[in-house]
Amino acid sequence: MQKEYSGKPVFGGIAIGKVTIYHKKESVVKREKVDDVEAEVKRYHDASEKAKEQLAQLHDKALKEVGEANAAVFEVHQMMLDDLDYQESVENIIRTQNVNAEFAVATTGDNFSEMFANMDDDYMRGRAADVKDISNRVVGILSGAGATGFTATEPSILLADDLAPSETVQLDKSLVLSFVTRHGSTNSHTAILARTMNIPALIGVDFSEDDMEGHMGIVDGYTGRFIVDPDDAVLAEYKEKKEEEEEKQRLLQELKGKPNVTKDGTEINVYANIGSVKDVADVLKNDAGGIGLFRSEFLYLGCDDYPSEEDQFRAYKTVAENMAGKRVIIRTLDIGADKQVDYFHLDHEDNPAMGFRAIRICLKRPEIFKTQLRAIYRASYYGNISIMFPMIISVDEVKKIKEIIAEVKKELDDQKIPYKDCELGIMVETPAAVWMAEELAKEVDFFSIGTNDLTQYTLACDRQNPNLEDFADPHNPAVLREIEYTIKSGHKGGAWVGICGELGADTTLTETFLRMGVDELSVSPSRVLAVRNAIRNTDLSK
């Protein structure tokens, strides 16, 4: 029987397909007394063997899809399960406390994780998340929990409570037709990923998971409808709507190869935002003029430890080569706030959006920053790379960054490693950067206005809080005035100015931004042709 739910749309479109539920990996473990401790020890060892089999399969899959370096973590996890200290701890807890294997494994996982986290050695601290992960896997097997994560084998509508950035980055995106979540906000990374992937998404949907797995579903990203088990008439109606939508997309494809020029002859660059090497295919498919924002933090979110200089170099080099001389702007890591990574061991913060994040981490932990900069500069030899720094609030910060860059260049020179000089830019996403724009422009080559955070900080509205969405209006005159002031002040100081936040893809504002004098708009790949269409239909002479 047809069921219907409603939610808030974060990206338009129609999706029709089977429903798959994203199961979180957390397991609630209860302490239970057992009579036969040796049988419980055997249960533990059997589950551990099964976990190793799963990890071996994951290693083989990762080896084919993401390469040896990124697959190595699964080998490490297998070795940790064989660690005698770990095994003895589990067995000892079972035998001395007469408790169930689930409790013994979870307790050992917590104890070892805390022990690793408190060590002085960076490598050993990085193992804290690993030991927690293997313990959760064994507990899941012991408790008979179903498969975790996204288990679809065909393109499906993904349902979840919410998705963290670290979860979205690990999805097999070729199997996702749409996102439907109970929680989240229009500025969440699930929403941003949906826009990048050009798929409809809804948030705030109060759905029930009972008997929904594998059922037919429809997502209407325009009206916010989510329909499960649609009747024949509704299914036919939405199939027709989807065909109309695909016809509109075909018409947009006719704009490929055409310039981003207004009717009166004003030209502007339209670039694309990406989060991984795989996104480059969409950039090329949608005919973007370059990459205006490479969110490099997703390289960190997809790992269980700091990505090496070599891993980063290969990723940046691949993107630069694939873009064949077109500009690629790499934003240095923007970890913190909603993008948390266990191995960074960041302290809990009551207000992380205004806390220790982005460039602040880089300046306080220069060894991480220098590793990334070395990788970027090495990759610059193979293409047209620019570097952009997030969360800048002062000229002094830019000067410190330049000092670190000078050290990196000297190291590369001493090692006779070739590189090119890169254009340097900053994200303007704080009111401080806006009102210091002219002075900052004298220090860098370009600005890119991050409208998501600029709206958050200007309006004092947490962008992750769904209760504030009626207040966090990026069209607020205060935000638009800041954008205009930044463009004019940036030009006055000698920098070119772009917009890379979600507002750049809002075609109701395209003419407004052009009249302000913006030089570049960087949007999700799927929005490039729509923005080109808006530019070509604008006449600034009127």
C-alpha cells in the first residue's frame, strides 16, 4: 500500500528506484553473565576469524578501487585482530568476570583505544580509531547485527538518520539515486554531495524503516515528497515527469562548448567544485572552465590516518593532468567544525564552527600543513594549480602562510624537486576578511567568497542547525552587501574575485553577481550549464 512522507528538498530532481537503508555502525553492548566461559571464548575466536575474512575481502576491493596505499588499512586491521595482547585482554575479561564476548570485546576496544590515544607517538595515536573499528566489527558479528553501512548492489534511494562527511566520502556513489535523511540541514555535507552528484535529496523526513528495505520509492526533490510503494497511477505520473526533466537536461547539453558571455559581451569564468579525484569526470562532462574549489579535506576524511605526502601528491597530480592546463584551485584542508577526523585528536568544543579548524589547525600544526603544501607544489609541475586558504581573518595569517611556503620551496629546491609558482588565494568567509578585503588583496592573487560560512558568521546562525534555516537566509541584504564590498575591495587591492559557495549556483542571483563585477563562479559540476545559460540570457547594458 502506498505511503507518503514529506521533507525539505535540498536539491531538485526526480528519483525512482528501490529503497536501501544506511545502517549505522554503532552497537549497543550489554553486560551479561555467562556460565560456560570457554564456549564464550570460542564464540569470540570464531567471530574474530569471520572479521578477518571480511577485512580480506575489503582489502581486495579497495586495492582495485583506490590503490595499495588506501587499501593497506585493512591489512593493519587484520594484524590487530591477531595481536596477542588484544586477544589475551578479551579472553581474560570473559574468564575472570564471567561475561559475554560482546562486552569483553567492547571493553577491550575502549581500553586499547584510550591507551593509544594517550601515547606520544603520532603513529600510535592514529591506531586508536583502528582498534575501535575492529572491535565494533567483531561485536557486530557476535551480536548477529546485519550488514552495516550502504549495502545496495543496484542504484537505490538511500535512507539514513543523517550522514557524516566521513560516511559520504566512502559511499559507492554510482549506486546512489537519491538521499533521504531524518536529520541534517540544507548546508550539510550530504546536501552538498547531492548537488555535486546532481541527484535529488530530502532532509527532515520522518520515515519509518519497518519493511521499507527493497521497496519501490519515489523522491521528488522539487516538492519534498517521498513516496514508498507508489500505486500505478502515481508511478506513471513520475516516470513522465522524469522523462521531461531528462529532456531539459538534454537541451542544456547544447550549451557545451559555448562561452560564458552575456548578451552585451561581458565574459565570466564558470568553474566547478569537487571533493575527490573521481569528481573530475563530472567536471569535464559538464564543460566547466576549471576547478574553482578542490575540497582537499575529503582526502583526510577518507583515511584512518594522515594521508602521506605521496598519496596527496598522486591525487593532486591526477586532477591537474586530467584538467589539461585548466586552472585547478586546491583549498588546503578545512578539517574541524562538522568535519571531524578521529586521528586529528581535536578537543571537544562547545562551538566548533568558531573553534579550532581549517587554517588555524595548519598554523598550529605546521608539520601537517607542510606535508600538504609539499604535495601541492610537487603536483603543480604537472598542470595549472592555484592554492587557496580557508578561514582567514587577518593579514598576519597570510604572512605566516607565506613564510611556511618559503620553507617548503627551499626544501624542494634543495632536493632538486621541480615545481611551479602557484597563484595564492584566500577564502573570504568571515566578516573580518570582508572588512579587511583591500589589505588582504594586496597579499594574494585572488579571493573566493565562501557564501555558506559567510552567511553563518554574518547572521550568527549555525549552518548545521535545522531549526535556524528560516533565519539563515543567504539572500539577506547584509550578506549580499558583504559580497559586493568584497568584490569591489578585492579589485581595488589587485585581486580577482570569485564565489565558490552554494549561492554561486543560485541562478536567481547570477545577474546580481555579474553587476557586482564578480570574475568567476564556481559551482557543483551539475550546475555549470544552468549557470552558463543564466549568464548568456543576461544583458548588463539594460
